[in-house]
Amino acid sequence: MEKQGKRNWYVIDGYLPYKGKVMDQPFEGHEAIMILNCHDEDADIAMDIYYEDREPDLDIPLTVAARRVKCFRMDRPEDIGGIALERQCQYSLRFRSNIEVVLQYGRMDIAQPNLAYIGLMGYGE
């Protein structure tokens, strides 16, 4: 079978933005990790969160079912092993999967009226 993704992924520029909502719009400041699993088996993934000023949170278990995509919101502790990230604080992420997956990062920043959405691929190896 051909390779379908990578087992190790890194997202360096984590920075959970301001939470407020844009008036009369459904947008809310957040970050998310989207993981695609194209394989016929579930992907068991360990996520590590690194910080500037303290020890990392390691081996947070995530699962993406076979032939599915899953979005993990970084502002929802129930999505990321009960970890409550502080807003507007720098962090980085490492993901280690038992099978190849594809990982993308997105940030909705609503700090100014024009909004900003950043979507980028993590670094994979």
C-alpha cells in the first residue's frame, strides 16, 4: 500500500486567540487541529503540548477512526484530554501516531473586525 500521510507531526505556532464573538455573527476565536485517517484501522495518537514557561503535558490520547477526519478544538478541554489552555499564551504541539495520518492546523482570530483565519499544514515526518 502507498504511504498516506506521516506518523509524526509538529505545529509550532500555537496561540489560542481572544475568545469573544463578532457581533451578529457565529464566529468565535479558536484554534483547531484536523486529522485525516485514510487507513482501514483507527489511528491512536499521542499529543504533547509544549509551553514557554513550564513542563509539557505529554501523551494526551487522541483517536481518529478508520477512514475518517476528526477536528479537535484546542479551546475545548474535553477534546484534548482535559487540558485547559490559557488564551493568548504561546505553545507548540507534537503528535505521534501508530499509523500515517495527515494533520492540518487552523486558527480563527477575531481580535479585529476584519477577522483572520489561518490554515496550514503541520510539519510531518
